[in-house]
Amino acid sequence: MLVIFFVVLISFFYLLFFMWVYFYYELSIMIFLKLVLLSVGLKVLVSFKCLLVFIFLYYYYYLLFLIWKLLYYLVWYFLMYYLLVCFCFYFCLLLVVCIYSDFMGSYCG
């Protein structure tokens, strides 16, 4: 039971950590993107070249943002799958130990 408790506790801290990383980086990327768009967008009226830079920067940072989200979800699902497999393995191991100790005459718990 103690092993199950620690596995659940570790998975909870993984969840909190990756939620914090996701929120922090998504917020910082969006703020930076809006600042770049605002600073470049004010110069759009000056020349056509600035308009091309504006479009390029917008789609460049948006593409980086999408790649970041894709990597985040891949890592997230891999970790959740890993934690689920570890949880099932430890639970089955605990079950086997409990059944084996019952056959040997001692108790589990």
C-alpha cells in the first residue's frame, strides 16, 4: 500500500510540474508574440517591407508555438503512459506479494 501511495504522489507532482511548465511557457510565448505583433504592426503603415516582416514573424512564432504544443503533448502522453504502466506493475507486484504472504501463513497489510 505504501508503494501505491508513493506512485500516486509522484504522479501528482509530475502533473503539477508539467501543468506549471505548460502554463508558464504558453503565457510567455503569447505575451512575446503579442508584443512583437504590436511593435511591428505599428510600422506596417510605413512600408510594404514591414508588412512582409510582420507576416513572416507572425507565422514564424505561431509555428514555433504549435511545435512547442506538439512536443508538450507528446512528452505529456508518454509520461502518463509510463506512470500508468508503473502503477499497474507496482499494483500487480503488491498483489502477488500479498497473495504469496497469505499462502505462507503471514498477513499482508
